Amino acid sequence: MIRKLETVIAKNKQQQKEIKKRHVQTIQTNRKQEDRYIQQNRCPKCGSALVIKNGKYGKFKCCSTYPKCRFTQKIR
């Protein structure tokens, strides 16, 4: 466990910048993949179909396997 933590803990400013840069790239990649799934009308968490429902605050997309998967996205 200590070895894993050492890879995350920065020892100097350069390493700290590099770790932050990799972290941001990972987040951006995950968002792009999530957007692709949603455009294909698929849940990014479990891969099931998305359905449109009416809620208290308007229409939204949600996973068809609710309550097993609780993915939701507000429709703009």
C-alpha cells in the first residue's frame, strides 16, 4: 500500500504538475466516453438503454434498469 501511495505523492513541484496533468487528462477522457454512450442512448454506467421520463423538475434521461442503476441526466 505504501508503494501505491508513493506514486501519488509528489516529491517536488514538477512531479506535482505532472500528476495533476495526468489526472485532468483522465477526467476529460472519461467525460468523452460518457458523452459517446449518451449519444448512442446507452447508460455510461451499465450499458443499458436510456429512457426519457417526466419528473418534478422537468424531463430527464435515466437508465432503464432503475433502481439497480441510478444514472440520470437532465435534458436541456
